[in-house]
Amino acid sequence: MKSFQAERQFPYKKLLYQCAIFLAAVAVIVYFLPKEGTFNYQFDINKPWKYGLLQASFDFPIYKGDEEVRREQDSIMTNYHPYFLLSENTGEKAISQFKSDYNRSLRKIIPDPTYSHHIERILKNVYEKGIIPVEQLGNLRKDSMRSIHIINKNTSILQSVSELYTTKRAYEELIYSDTLHYNKTLLQRCNLNNYLTPNLMYDSEKSEAAKKDILSGVSWAKGFVMNGQKIIDRGEIIDQRTFDILRSLQKEWDKRGETITEKRLTLFGQILFVSILIGCFMTYLALFRRDYYQKKGSLGLLFFLIIFFPVISAIMVAHAFMSVYIVPFTMLPMIIRIFLDSRTAFMAHIVSILLCSICLRTPHEFILLQTITGMASIYSLRELSQRSQLLRSALIVVITYTILYFALDLIHVNNIAQLNTYMYVNFIINGILLLFTYPLLFILEKTFGFTSNVTLVELSNINNKLMREMSEVAPGTFQHSLQLANLTAAAANRIGANSQLVRTGAMYHDIGKMLNPAFFTENQTGVNPHDQLNYKQSAQIVINHVTDGMKLAEKNDLPQVIKDFIRTHHGQGLTKYFYISYQNEHPDEEVDKEAFRYPGPNPFTKEQAILMMADSVEAASRSLKEYTEESISGLVDKIIDSQVQEGYFKECPITFKDIATVKSVFKEKLKTMYHTRISYPELKK
């Protein structure tokens, strides 16, 4: 009952897991995409247009340039006069205060009343024309204003700026006017500046309204572009009029992206588009690569790369940072091809560049270039074991970019001089950045648990620490591993398996024997320590070389794929020599097979199956009395057929045809290894 419920719950858990991946991928990509319509073209006057044909998709005005609008505004602003309010109370209070002060104290200084009348008359005249604050007068002169409107009650008069008074000028008017009749010294003793206060205040409301009214007469446009009208085509030189049209189109794009409704529509469209593409890729995985859903590392790598490049493209476009063509998009299919398979690499690449294309205004050219260069990168780098291979692939990618773009340029330009050389510089930068795939592989290996061919080649180097130690401690096991590496690599190449993986696995499969090398025949020199032990003890020591090997692998931080070879190279088989010997010694006893069984598991990949077959065949071939074609062929058939019958390869995706091919390879190689050499004659004296 429990198992039935578990079977029913499993699809729901799997579905929830896939939905979580889907929603996370869509959310991250959409979050970084630009949310409003943006004008993503880069252009400059008197330079060639480097994009394809551009047509107007809506009607829009051709805006005048800022300098042209400024000239027209400056011209029309000569008719602008700001408004100032005249305060009558200020002048009346000042004159009243002077009269009061004169009657109270100033009469002693100036006993002649004609002086008083003279001052009152001047003060009245000054306040009628208006006293303006010094900073306001400075602003008027700075703006080259010649006249202002003075509002007194309900009337407005136009007053020349030159006739306005400041407190300093008004004081001078009081002191120095009509000096023939009045004593200047006596006037100065009256402290007349105490009766001078600005009575003109700037009326910002009326002034701004008058300014807007005048500026409204300036037209901001000098023509219109109709929907569908051609603006410019690739290679054409951007003249002043075209530059103004492109700049006007950019302004309209910015305005159209400002409404909330359009932002919502854009967001909905982005979510729908991204969801369709991510859904298609997940459907592909469900149909053709279902095992990737079980491998968290594979799934993590795929979606990390698919998300990474659209996010980078969106950020570059949003901040107008250089060109997206410098981004090494072909790094994605190359990495997936190295770690996984070429079909998935191509599908992931297509999905990624389609997601990137929605950030661009000219997506068709981008998709064409990236698709073909992605295919070139996959074909040029089937495996990576040397740095020179990556350099060659980067060169092929740059050449592919260059040829394709050159062909597109020739289609759209009228002469060679119009070719866009800037793009070819981008392609060279792209190729240089593509070389960073090599160090990036190491980071991805550690992050997602993969093992690249580069790592496998480094591990199979016989000069590394563990291999050198095995050659010294267990030389027989080391030679056995070397022969096994050559044998398995040849078989793997013949059936399409990973030859470098099985070669490295063969080098490390018996490292557990280093802890007790003398208990294994290939390392013995006449003395067999098993003679002092019973069969069960001997079997346990031999079996322990698997668990000891796993401990050494953990200690030396070997990749999981290499550990799998150590665990599976004997599968769940028996130590037959000790098991049969014990059974012969105790014919009446029911023998417990588990005491003689390896911990396993059985092989679950083609490469592990090849190693298991090769290990048994190579070890048994040493016990042959004579090495003839019949004896070698019979030995290979007997051992491998026995392994098939015992079910060691039931969980392994290897076919009978593959097994037959492996047999033929082993027979050829063993005959070559054990051929009889010609004895050289001795020179007769």
C-alpha cells in the first residue's frame, strides 16, 4: 500500500520540481529585461548607418535641434517683459516717517523748511518710478531685459529698466540733485537712506504666464514622418536631416514607454515570450534527455547558462554599454558540448540567443550570426583536452562571424567604403573573451560537479603524485593499470564511448591495492602472504582494495566519475578463486557467498562496463600457458560471456553489438601484446 502511494505521489513531486525551475528561470530573465520601449540604436552625424533598413512604425514629428530652438526662443524673448508689483504703502510710510522725524529732530539740523519740501518731492518721485532690489536689477541686466511691466492697482505701465532706482541711486538723487540751492552737507546729516526701501516686488505668477504665452508661439517641430516611411538603410551616411529624424524617433520611443498601460503590456509580452521558450526547452529535456532531470548538476549548469547570457545582454543594452557582439555567446554551446552532449548544446544555444534577441531592435541579424557561429563552435570542439583546441575553436568562431557579417554587409551597401569596420573589431574582442572558457571550466566543474577532458588528461598523467606513488609502492598494479588504460581506450573508441574517461578510470581503478600491495599477485616476488591466511581472510583483504581505493580517492579529492570506476570495476561479483577454493575444501558446508562478494554496485555506464570486462580479461590472460589465437579468443569469450550471464551489465546502457565489438578489440590487442618475438641470432666467431 505504501509503495502504491509513493508511486502516485512521485509524479506530483516531479511536476512541482519542474514548475519551480520553470518559474525561477522566467522570473530571473524577465526581471532584468528592459520594461519600456527603448531606442537601442547607436548613431552619429556624418557616420554610416550600421543597422538594417529602418522604417517608421508610427507617425511622429521631426523635432528641431536644441540649438535651433534656443535661437528662436532668444529671438522671441526680446518681446518678453517681466511683471513687478508697485507697493504704494511703502512710499507713503517712508514720506510720513520723514515728516515726523523732521518735525521732531531734523528741524534742528535743517531749520529752513524748503529743505524738507525738497526731500519730500524727491522721495515721492523716486517711489513713483519704483525702487527695485539690487539682486533683481542684476537679474534683469543679466537677461538683457530693457523694460518691465509695473502693476499699480489695476493698471500696468511699461517702465524702462534704466529709469528704475536702487536704494543707492535714490540716495544719490536726494543728495546731489539741485545742489546749487541746497547744502549737500546738511542733507547728508539727515541720514536719508533710512527712508529708502524697495517697493517693487517680482510677480512670478504673471511673469511665468507671460513667458509661457510668448514661448508657445515657438514651434518645436519642423516636419512629420509618416507610418511606413523609410528613414535610413544600412551603409547610408547620416546627414543633418536624418540625424534630426533619428533623434526625434528616439524621443518618441521614450515617450511611448512612459505610460503605465504600455509598461504592463510590455511586461506581459516578455513573460509570455520567455515562458514559451523556457517551456520548449524543458519539453525537449523531458522528451530526449529525461535523465538530466535526475542530475542536479546537469540541470543547474543548463539553466545557469541559459539565464546568464540574456541577463548580461539586457544589462548591456539597458546601460548602452558597448555592443552585445563582444559577448562570447558561443561559450554556452561549447561548455555544454564539453560536459553534456552536442544536441542539448545546440538547443540551449538557440533558446538563449532568442531570449537575448528581445532586448535588441535588430534581432534578425543577431539571431542569424549567433546561430551559425554556435554550430561552428559545436563542430570545432567535440572534446577539450588541450589548450590549442580552444584557440583553434575561437579562431573558427571569429572567422565565421567575419565571413557572415561581410556577406550581409555586401548585400546592403552600395560600395566597399560603406562597410562597417567597427563590427569586425567586436568580433575579435569576442574571440579573445572566448578563450576564458578554459579557466571557466574549472569553476563550473567545482560548482556543478562535472569532470572535463582537461581534468581527465591531467589526472592520467603518470607524473602526478598518486600515480608516481603507485608506480613505486605497487609496480605490478601500475603496469596492469597502464595496459588496462590502453585496452579500454581502444574499445571505447570503437563503440563511441568516452575513451579519455575510461582511460583515466583504468589508471585509478586499483589504487586501493597500494595499502596492501604484497597480497596481489602482480606485486609478489616469490612470497605469497595468502599462504598464512584462510580463504575468508584472504577474500576480505582482496575485497578491501575497493573500499581502500574509495578512501584514497576521497583523500586525494578525485572526481566522482573516477570513484565510480573504483566501486564498479568488480561490481557485485565474487572473489572466485577464494570462493571456489573454500567450497572445494568444505564440500558439505553451505557457503555464505556474501563473505566473498565485492560491495559493488554493478556498472551503470558503458565506460564502467568496458573497464570491468577488460580488468577480468587482462588479469586472466596472464595465466595462459600459451598465447595462441585460439586460446586468447576462447579466454575473452568465456570471461565476458560469463559476466553477461551473471547479469553484471543489466543496469548498463550497453548493447550486445557493443559487447561483440569490445570482444574483437580485446582479442586484437591481446594478440598484439603477447605475440612471440623473433629471437636474434648470435654472431659466430
